[in-house]
Amino acid sequence: MERTLFAVRRNLLAWLVVGAVAGVSATAHAHAPVTITDPWVRATVPGQKATGAFMHITAHEAVTLVGGKTPVAPVVEIHEMKMVGDRMQMRALPNGLAIGAGQTVHLEPGGYHVMLIDLPKAVEVGQKVPLTLTFTTANGQRLDVDIEAEVRPLGGMGRPMSHGGHGHGPQR
Amino acid sequence: MARLFAAWRRIVWAICAVVLAACSDQPAFHAQEITGADFGRDFVLPDTEGRVRRLADFRGEVVALYFGFIQCPDVCPTALARAVEVKRLLGAQGERFRVVFVTVDPERDTPEVVRAYLNAFDPTFVGLIPPDAATLEATAKAFRVFYRKVPTGASYTMDHTATTFVYDPKGRLRLAVPHAMGAKEFAEDVARLFAEAP
Ligand SMILES: [Cu+2]
């Protein structure tokens, strides 16, 4: 009983975090099967055509992240970065990124990211990047989740510039 | 009794190890030492201002040479951010720690983009842009660096060697620093190179 209550509280907290961090209206997505926390985009310089968006995605039921949309770039792809020996490789995930029920996937440097391609202009620190992520559920339904990602410095390691009181929700 | 003997033996071994370490004037680097390597002897490439640069321009400095590309969302910025941290950890010596970035994607990485990108890390970082595909190929070959253009849906990406090559102040190739090595270990290795060559 206590465990259930605790779980519910954690979920509630998750929704509050999404509401605060990602700017999602809690009522509109009260039964959404995914929680997205701490989304951010790496800043670019003028002339740089691509960048990555990073975040933590918790699935409350099995989903697959299949794509996205943003006003800052015409093309959005789901990518994986990995080291093969001493070589760096980046690949688009042809079947998207599957996340099991109850799992949290971390999109972070050195691993997965949402690639924003053909940027017409630089994304700058302080800017908020609206991003609609598209998931498919196990029964084939399409689900769009709107978030807003904070732009963090190009030269940084992606940590928030300041912890303005918001928690990081239920990760790991 | 047997256990006591085992403990005693362990202590003796520990003492031997300490003595050996103290006597050896060449403790291992954290990075892979490649002193005497028959590759990566020099480069001759234009920088972001169009000046032709070669290794001899940086004599007296420890040079960290990295091949990468700007449209890379994380491995390259991670390597450059580590270099910033290494320089900071070196304190005053950091003034003589020179980061040289060679793009393997000169098609998209124009001198202007490379300069703006490196400035976001440290304006003293040098960016080199192979002027044509043949020069890029020859340079990569001379450094045994792998690079390959790979299409991804709407665009393309570059697979590439993510090792950083480190030269001592005399301009000799000394270390291959793997991508995963931390800034602290990297800085310790660089400090050692400065210490051995006054
Ligand atoms: Cu990517």
C-alpha cells in the first residue's frame, strides 16, 4: 500500500516536472504514457547545420520514439552515437528507439540524441526550442508529445546553467 | 599460520612494488605512449585565417591534435570541452598547451564556421581545413586516421578516429589519448611532457 502510494506520488512529481521543465500542460497529457525530463539542445554557431537534443524519457507503457518536429529545423532524426574501437560513429535508428514499460532511456552525449538537421540559423543559449516528439505505442497508436528544450552552451557538457529549483523527477 | 605467511608475503610484494616505482624514472603515461611512431610526423594545412601551419610553428608547446567535424552533436564537443578542462588544470603551463583541430568534413566546415565553433571553446584553439579532398586524404593517411562519409536519411555524417595525438615541446609524437580518457589523466600526462623537456 505504502509502495503504491509512493509510486503515485513519484508519478505526480514526474508530471509536475514535465509541466515545469518541458512546458507541457498537465491536463492535456494527464494519461500520456511517457514522461520527458530535462530536455536541452546544444547551442550552435552560425553556419553550423546540425545539433543534438538530449533528455530523459520514461515510458509508462512500451513505446517507440520514431521522430519529431521542430520549428528550428526542417529535419529531425533519432540518432545513436557510439565508439567502435577508436572510431566515432553516428547512425540514424531506422526503427526508432524502443522504450519498454517502466524503462527510462537517457538521451545524452555519447549515446542517443534527437538530431536537428539543416538548421537555417544558429540556436543560441537562452533560447527555448519547441519540439514535438512522435511515439508509437504497442497497439500501433501514434502519440505526439510537446516539449520545450533549453539551449545550453556549445562548449559545456550539457549540465543545466542553474538549477532553478526544479527537480529531475524519477530517473534511473 | 599459513594465513599469516600469506599476509607477510603480500606486504613484501607491496614494498617491492613501491621501491620499483620509486626507482623507475619512466612511470607509465595514462595515455598510450607511441614515442618513435613512424606516422604523424607533420602536417601542412591552412588554418581558419588561411595561413599555412605546420608542426614546427608550435615548438616549445605541447600540441594536442584532434580530427573531427563540426556537425557532430557530441563526441567532438566532448573532446574539445575536455581540452578546455586540461588547459585549465595545467594552470600557467596551459599557456603552452596548444589544441589543433583538423576537420575531416571540409565540404561543410568552412574556415568561418570552424573559427566560430572553436571560439566557443577557446579562441587560442587552432582550426585546420584541408583545402581539397586529396589533401584531406593524404593528411589522414599520414596520421593513420580513419574517416568516412556515411549517409543518414536527409544528410550525411562522418565516421572518424576520435583519438587525440599529443606532441612534446620538441615536436615529437608521444601519446595517443583515447576518447574515453578523463581530463585529469590527460593533464597529468601533459605536465609530464613539460617536466621532461625544459
Ligand atoms: Cu546525430
